[in-house]
Amino acid sequence: MISMALLAIYTFTDSFVIGQKLGSVALGAMGICTPVITLTYAFGYLFGKGGAALYSIALGQNDMQRAKTIHNTSECCMLVFGIAAAIVLNLLIHPFAAFLGADASNMEYVIPYLRVILIAIPALMMEISATCYVNNDGQPNISMEATVIAVVANVILDFVFVYGFQWGMFGAAFATVFCSCMGTVMKLVYICTRSEGLKPSLRQIRLPQIGSILGSGFSSLILESSSAIVTFVFIAQAIRYYGNSGSVIYTVIMNWTLIAVNLVIGVSEAAQPLISLSCGMKDETGLTAYLRYSVLFALLLGGAV
């Protein structure tokens, strides 16, 4: 839960620094780019959570070989998809920015921020996917520690790059991407050196498994994508009726919403490995209990927020 809540702090910190240093037009421009980050995370969940759930089921069935092939297949396919998306969207960055809602008044702010995010699509997807697999490997504290370190570094570097180096929108985006990669590297160190089931291997890729992985992660893709789509539609309408001020106001509201939503998603992140393991072990009692308590806690948390 802490890891998920802190993920939202990346954008929150960018918004604070950009709004204070560069003004309202730049803050509205950042809001226009935010759906791209959310959608990138959504595809990270498609491959990460989809594969990690099947990974835990295989562990519950004591089928380590299948668990390894699921992990390697999902990660390989995710990287291929992420690299292809980064190349295509960077080549079409100006029409893509216009599609998101950028115009002559804010294009100079949108392009530098968007460019960095688009280049980093594979890395941002890997951050989400690595978190899912490390959690399902029984080490959620590693994910939390890596995320905490990355977020603290992001807060510091946002100020250093934007205020100190005067890098503007590029600096804010670069700080976010750099610190995200820092957290990902920490998780990958665990995956490559300490985990028996998650060690990367090109020989353990099984393309026929990709259908099951995508099917398992599809609900997570829909959930996260819906957030990106709602943000995109709301910002478009805010700009239509209120101009740049509308996108600025919605960006501020959206940042708080992301933190609240990510807290509830964190409950799902915590319960999913336990539910998947119980499923693999055919432990109906444990499966039902984990599901019931997670749903109840999510409702209570959502109500409190």
C-alpha cells in the first residue's frame, strides 16, 4: 500500500515544483501529459500483474519450471511492446501532443516533458512489472524500500534540476524517470541475485503462454486505463470550457485523486499474491478469507478517504 501511494507522489512532486517555478501554463501542460504515464503503468500491470498472478499459482502447485517460463515470457513481451511504443510515439510526438490537448499556448512546455516520458516507457513499465513479481515472490518489503528511496530522491532531484540547473519541464520529467529507474534497478538486483524463480533467461520464454498472461492481466489494464481515459476526457472538457485554467485546476485535483486511488489499489496488490498462492494450493478457505478481508478493507479505506 505504501509503495502504491508513493508512486502517485512522483506526479505530485512534479506538479508542485512545476507550478511553483514555471507557473500555471506549465502546470496545465503537465496535466495534459499525465494520462500517458497512467496508461504506461496500465500496460505494466497488464504484463506484470497478469504474469505474477499465474507465477504465484504455479508456485502454489510446486511447478517451479512453469513459474520461471511465465515470468520470462511476460517480461520479454512487455519489453518488446514498450520499446515499439516508445519508438512510434516519439516519431509522432507533435501530432500525439495535439491529440492529448496541447496547443500553441503550451506546446513548448508539453513537448520536453512528454518526450522524456515517451522515451522511458519501457523503464516505467518495468518498474510496475518488477514490483508485481517481487511482491509475488514473497518480498513486498523490497518493493516498498526501493519505492521509498526512489520517491525521496525524486523530491530532491526535482528541486535540483528545476530550480538549481534551470532545466524546466525536461528537468522535472528527467527526475521522475531517473528515480523510477533507480527503484527498478534495486528490484532487479533482487530478481537477478536472490530469487530462485525470477532469474532472467531467454531459454525459458514460451510464447504460447502470452495469451494466458494477457487474459490474467486484462482486468488490471482496464482499471488503470479507465483512469487515464477519464483524465484525458476531463482535461479536454476543462480546456474547452475554461481554457488553460481548467487543465490547471483539474491537474491539482487529479494529483490528490491518484494518491487516494493508489491506496486502494495497494490493498489489491497486497492481497493478490496470497489469493493466487491459495488458488494454486486449492486452499478454498484461505482464498475466500483473503478476498473477503481485502474487499472489506478497500471499502473502508475508500470511505475514509
